[in-house]
Amino acid sequence: MNAHKTIVCFAGGTSGDLVVSVLDPKNCDYNPSQGKVKISKDRSVMKKFWQFTNTKQKKDAIKNGFENYDSLPSHDVDFHIDHGQDKVIGITCFDKDLRDRSATRFKNLHRNQVWDSLTKVSKTETIEQYSDDILQISRKLERAFTTIDLKEIIKGNLISRLTEMEYTISDESLEIYKKWMAHHSGG
């Protein structure tokens, strides 16, 4: 567990759930066949930020999440920029090929209902448009927060980046990242 209570803010498909689980592996499940980290629903409420009707509800959800967890995932970039009370790490992805793969992975890993929600919230209808959305989100995150690029995560540099930020990484967290790396590097 870390003393830092941290929001990990990212576009879906850019491995933000992995970073959340490495910071605090409580109630996280790694699925090696999909190469995907599953985060418990009570921890993931800010991934569906459009379901809140006001700022107070979002702040309360974060406060409640931090009662049980040291890290929370969020897709609500603008909220965290505008109401920057929490420590935020942004996950960026600037490489075009990697963004395209992330967008495709996001669409393929989720039920149709998740993609449909995305298209309603962002007016994004194609993988190419979502890849462009990832770039725009990455630019916003880079301007506002400390970030880790997906390319660094894939190269195996996540742990070193987090320790540079003074996070303590547990053995359980190291094991999650090791399994994720084995899947994503083909090893």
C-alpha cells in the first residue's frame, strides 16, 4: 500500500487499469488469456463519469473510493484538470501505431455496450476516431499532470517510473506487471 492516494487518468485501452493495480493490487484480477486487468466495480466508478449529474457526486465517489483503495482509475480528464484536488498520474500514448492498437484492443476487449457508451459520450464512431481521441486526451494529460507513456509501460519501465515518483511497489504488484509484460511482449 502507498501513502499516496492517486487517480490514474487515461483513455480506455491505454493500460491504465494495469497502473492502478500496480499502485494498489487490492481487488484487482489479471486475466492472462486476455492480457487484461479487471478492477472491481466499486473502484471503477470514475470510468463511467457521465453517469454523475454534478461535481459533488464525482468528488464524493472519489472520496468513498479512497476509503478503500490507494489508487482509482478515471477517464474524466477535464474534471481532474478543473478540480485538481487529488494526485493524478496520466497515461499517455503519442505513438500512432500504438494508439491504433490501443483503440482496437479497447473495442475488442469490451462488450458492445461499452463501445456504444463511448460513441454517445464522445461522438466517436470508428477506431480511427478513437485513436485521435487518445491523442487529444494524451495532450491534455501531458499539459496538466505527471504522465507515463504507454510505450514506457510496454518497454518494461513502469516500476522504475513509479519508484521515481516515490511509490512503493509490493511483490504482488510486481507479479501482476511481470505477468502482464509476459503477455504483451510475447514472452
